[in-house]
Amino acid sequence: MKYCKTCNVHYDAPLEHCLLCNGELEYTEEIADEPAYKFKIITKKSSSRFWYRFFFFLAVVSTAITIYLDYMDGLSLSWSLIVAITNLYAVLIFRTLSAASQWSAKVMKILMITAVGTILIGFAIGDYSWSIDYIFPFAIIGNILLISILTLVNKKHWYDYFASLIIITIIGLLPGLLDLLKFTTVSWPSFVCFSYSSITLLAIVFLPSKSSREEFKRRFHV
Amino acid sequence: MKKEKYWYKLDNAGKIFPAVSKDDRSNVFRLSFYIDEIVDKDILELAVNKVLPRFETFAVQLKNGLFWNYFGANTHQFRVEEEPAVLCEYFKPVKNYGFLFKVYYLDNKITLETFHALTDGSGALAFLKSVTYHYFKLRGFKIEHENKILSEKPYSKKESEDNFISNYDKDKRRNLQEEKAYKLSGESFNHHWVMFVKAKVDTKQLIQVVKTKYKATITQYVTALLAYCIYKETVDFVSNKKPLKIFVPVNLRPYFDSVTLRNFSLYIKASYPSHRNDYTFENMLEMTKEQFVDQLDKDKLQSRISSLVGYEKNPIIRILPLVLKTIAFKIGYYVLGDSISSCSISNLGIVDLPKDMMEKISDVDFANSGYGLAMTLISMGSFTNIIMTSPLKDLSIINQMISLMVKEGIDVTIDTNYKEGYDEIL
């Protein structure tokens, strides 16, 4: 053991100098072992968030420059809006991929972000029918299908996908509503999506097993 | 019998932690045992997985409901890891197979780091004792449990009870208002590294000073000592408009006859106005004693429990979707949560181990994370460890604390996670 004769304190740590007075430590015994360091040694870490921040900075700068150029040339904002939406899309995808979550949740989020991104681009270029007619309903169908497969394959942990399934099936009713309000030009993808979501939702509500009733209770406890 | 379909609502203390925890506010605390041999990783992992089914409140994962988070059963295999360099490091449960605690090994040390939403110090200590007991058993040692190891007792449903709810009394609610507190500030270490300084003292010597000289309890003594050191060592406390407020968590189990393994503690506080400049250690100790006696009253504690539970029972809060609650918790904690306390002191008391285990465990650590300075106390055998952790580079308060204990005639042995050369990195 080491000792600081100025502070009258013993040390059970491999320090050369006293923490309190910075004086040199002495061994208390004539033949003494160096006290062990009982923690993991820290090494220099690189800032993992630097590249994300740099990427985010570039996205903001490029968006600002394109909006400025559009504005200065007296043009409509369609071109700069596409840049802004694409940048936002890239940042969200980056965040989703780097987030600590299950891969299935990541795939679902990416599908939904992509669907919303294409709708926004559709609005920016003044032609959103292709995204509302095809991409949005098929993204939802793909999502419900994916969760259904995961639920069947991973029966033991089916409840892990329960909340996602409920949310996505409710969103899946939206294409039907858009079709009803005449926002779509092609009806069948929205109809398929609406029907598939409705059937899934009805199955969740009307075919409850004891365990799914329990899951409802857990997820919706107030 | 191993169950797989249980679930729990989060307790009152745990409800806010999932929303407000992050890298520099991990809400994780550490308990470590130093044993008499190098820890075998595989056997430790076996021991944890053997004990887990008995500790239903630990074998859980945090799930999102529409209105509240909840704990669902977690049947994954638990994996132990090598201890990291950063103490009480924030971790994402999804990277830990959903578990809200970590078990580490490093040389002869077994460490349990627990996210506070899961349990408090008493619950975590019961778990670590059971893991270590089974570790020794699996290593082939004959250990008599002497009825001191929870995993060797039959499971009681009372261990999983939310005692905040069971002690809620609507008529005892009162308005809890807290003024903002003086904050310790300064340059922090990089990489969320936290300085750990352990002052090991002889318990008899400490009691001699505390009880005979000052007629106080150990917690009252260290609280007053910390307050006095902050008063002496900071330049901006006196004339600061905010009082110094030291929060001290109280284990509520003895007051309410509880054996729960879930959170069941509540803060009492020692408050010292900043407009005074005539403080001495003695008058600060008197103030501390009066405030502790006043607040450590069962009726007052139950009144505070009822007030806290009352918030979560508010119909508007209950029907608010979880996503909005999370935002509200984040804003509320940012505006108020951190600002109402200056620092904290947590005394876990004596670690009561079977004789056979006492011979094999040489030391114990209990550490908390937090802004400013967090102090913890834990006793085992003949010694008491007073552990101070801080993300701040300024060590003057810690220095003053140790110097004053030495002046009282207490022999102090220091251990630390600081190494010469760390200034280059941190």
C-alpha cells in the first residue's frame, strides 16, 4: 500500500502522486507490491457522431443553397424542394439504420419513410398520383405482409410485433379513404390495401386468443 | 417454476426514467463485489441465468404501450460482458437482449449495473448477492446461505408488488412544490467518463466520531460534511439565490413493512439557504439533524408517496398517449427535474452476507451517476466505503471531505479509477 505523509492518507491505487496534494506517494512496507488498478483502462475514442453531424450539416447547407438559387432566379421552389426532401429522407434513413432497434422495426420504418418521401416528391413536382396510387398502398401491404410473416415465423415472440401490426393496419385504411375522397386516379391498389388492412384488423379484434387479449390489456393499460 | 407470461406496470419512481435517460444522465447505478479469485466469465453467465427465473422483476424487458411503458417477460439468455471503462454508462436495452441491467466481470470483480426504472439499491443488492452465491456454488465451493440469500428462499408475490400504489391514500395528497437548487458547475471529463474516489474507513472509528462526538447518524454526518465542504470550497454559493439541497434517498421498506424488489425509496432533502455566511460544520449538522427528524416521519412519507402517485392517477395524464407523455417528461425534467437538487447521498447500509461468502468477498462498491457530485455509502465487515463520483474535473470538494475526515482521526484509504496520464485523454 502507498501513503501520502502530507495528507495522512493511504492509497490502494497505483498512483505516483497524491490526489489531494499532488505530493509523491511512499510505500508503507519495505517490500511492497504495486496496488492493482481495478478498473478498465480508458483509451482515446473517436467521436462516432461526427460523421452524422457532418452529413446533417451538408444536408442543411445544400438545401439552403438550392432554395436561395431558386429564389434569386425567381423560379418556383420545385427543384430546391426535391433537394430538401431528398436530404431529409437521407438523414432519416441514416438515423433509422444507426438506431439501436430490431432489424424488422428498421425495415418497417424504412418502407414507411420511403412511401412518405415519394408522396412529398410527388407534391413537389406537381404529380403525386403515382405515389398515392401505387407506392403508398404497396408499401403498407408490404409492411403488413412482413409483420404477418414475422409473427408466424417467430410465434414465441409474436407480441413483439403486436403494436406495429395494429398501427400499420390502421394506417392501411388511409388509401381507402383517399380513394373515397377521389385523391387517387387508379383505385385497385388502394382497394387491395384497404381490404387487406381491414381483414387483418378484424382478425386481430374478432379472433382473440387468451394471450392476445392479455396483450391488448398490456398495450392499452391506462 | 419458470414463468413466461408475466408483466408489470412501471412503478411510480420508474415511470420517468425511460423518457429522460441519455448518455450524460444514465440513471444507472453500480454494485460490485471483489472476490478472492479471477472471475470465470462462463460460470458467471451460468450463475446469472440460473438466478434470473427466480427474480421475475429482473427478467423483464421494457415495452411500449399506447398510454404507458410496461415490463414484459424476457426469456432471452443473459450475456455477461467485460466491465467497460466508463462507470454507470448509459446503455440501450435493445443492445442487451432487452434486459435493463448489465453484469460485468473484470479480474476479481463482479459488477451489476442497473437501470433505475427496474429497481433501487436494495433490490439490486439482493440480486447481486444471489448471483455471487450461485457463482461460488457453480465453482464447487460449499457455501451455507444462512437464509441471507434471496434466491434460496421461496418466491413471494410480495417481491413484485408496487408499494407506491399499495400505500397510496387519496386523502393524504398534498401539493409538492420544490424550489430550484444551487448547482455545482465546472468542466466535465470527456467521453462521459466519471471520476470515482473511494474512501475506505474503519466503521468503528467512523461510528466513534459520529455517535460519540457529534451524536448523529452516519448519513446525517456525511450530509452535513458534504454541505460544509461545498460551502467552503465553492466561490458562488454564498449570495447565490438558490439554496444548497442535498437529496438523500430513504429505503421505505422498513417503514411500510415491504419486501418488494422493485423501486421503493423516496428522497428526503437537507436544505441550506445560500444567504447565510456564518456556517460552521456544527451548525450545518444541527440543521441536517432537524430536517431529517422532521421528514423521516411515516405519515409525511406516505403523504409524499400519495402526492407522487396522485400525479400518475390524474385522468388527463393517464389518457395522454405515451409519445406525448415522453415529450412532456423530457420537457418537465429539463425544466425542473435536474434543477431541484444540488447533489445526492445514498447510504445502502450494511451488506449482510453468509459467513462463507464473507470469507470470499474482500470488498464492495456502490456507485451512482449524476451531475455535480453523487455520494454513496456501503458497509461490509469492519469497513465502510464512502464513494464519491463526479463527471466534473474539480476535485476540491472531494479533497476537503477526505481532509476533514482525516482531521477527525479517521484512517482513510483511497482507491480511484483515475490514472496518471488520463489528463491527456479526458
